[in-house]
Amino acid sequence: RRSNWPRVLSCIELILAGFPLLHQLTGLVVLRPSGMLAGITRSHYVSKLAHLLGGGGACPAASICDEVDQLGSTVSQDDLCPDMGGRLMYCHDQWIERRAAVESYARHAGSIVSAAADCAAQLAEESLSDRLSELMSQMRRQEALKEELLADLQSAKEHGETLVSNINIRSRLQGDRFSDAIAVRRVLRRVADAESKFNRAWAERWQGPVTRHLAAVTLAEEAERVAAALKERMADPPEADIKEAERLLNEANSLLAKAAAIE
């Protein structure tokens, strides 16, 4: 109806604000306007619509088709969907489904990337225990977290590659295929970058420091054992234990040398 046209134009203005490239349209087809507008009034609104899509500059050519069958004389069959009598293999529902899959993947992969960054930051803040049993427990826990995170990153990469393959196979429109695949590959680069940064942080902030700390803690506990045994032997040493005490002293000296090497 004529009263609906201002609302139509208002909606199109909102669409143009979100999709500026629509100003580059070279042609405009209005389908089935009869019954809403007639004669000169119809042409007036179509011209106004063309001017709006032209961004105030050169207006796209405007055509009016009262029936779907007339589209073939105005628009190439290669640019029309099958339900409009054309050959363009395009389905809006499939496009929505594919975009939803791309956006869902981006959100899921983004959460994994954030988890990798958080885990890498926490590695440097982890306080290492001075007791060997507790330190070993810490190492096992962190190793399990690392394996789980790397598995999630690998799964995200495989999911992304599968998604790109499906986009390239199922999408017939070059523009859709390009934009969707680019979006997924951009996320894949983020995932690969997150994996590289995490592996580097693991080696620099955890593996190296923990290896050195483990050697020091092991040495300290071994020194405690030797000192306790030496103290027991020297409390009231019989002649037979003198050689054992000397052996323990030599072992203690060896441990001191190892400690100096670690430092």
C-alpha cells in the first residue's frame, strides 16, 4: 500500500547504513508492485528508491516487473535463483546455516584461544613446591592441563579445516565462498598463533624453570637423607662405622658439588 512505502524506504536506509557497498548497485528491479501502487505514483516511488540506492549520486537503472516470469527479460538467468526461474544455485536458508556455523566456530575457537593465553600467563605465576612429592604432583597436574589444551587447539584446527572444505564444496557463489572461507582461515591463524605462543611459554616459563627446580629439590632431599644418616652414625661411632661415615661425607661433598653446578 502507498502508506507502507515511507516505511520501506526507512528500512532500506537502515540496511544501507550497515551495508555501504549496496550503493554500488548498477541495477534495481522492483517485483510485483501492482496492487500497491499504480501508474505515475508507482514510478515515482521506484525512482525515489533508485535515487536512495544510488547514494545521492548516479542512480541505478530501475525496472518494474509485475510477474516473476518478466524477470527473465530484465535479469540474466545466471543471476536469478531457481525459484525465480534462474540458474543461480543459492539458498538463503543454506547461507544462514553456513554463516551460523562460521560464527559458532569463531566463538568456540575464540574461547580456546583465550584459555591458552590464560594458561600461558599462569605458568609464570605458579609457585613451585620445595617438597619433591608435592612438586611431582604439580608437574603431573600441569602436564595434564597442557595435553588437554593442546588437544582442544588441535580439534579447533581440524574443525576449521573441515568447515573450509565444506564451504568450498557446497557454496556455488564465489563471493559467499570467499568471505566465509576467509573468516574461518582468519580464526585458524589465531588458533595456530595461540598454539605457538603457548608452546613457547611452556618451554620458557615452565619446563626450563621446573627442570632446574626439580634438580635442586631432589638434591636437597638427598642431602637431608645423607645428613640424617651421618648424624646417626656419628652419634656414638664404633670402629666399624668409621668407614661408613667417611663414605657418607664423600657423598655429602659430591652433593655440594652438584648443588654448585645447578646454581
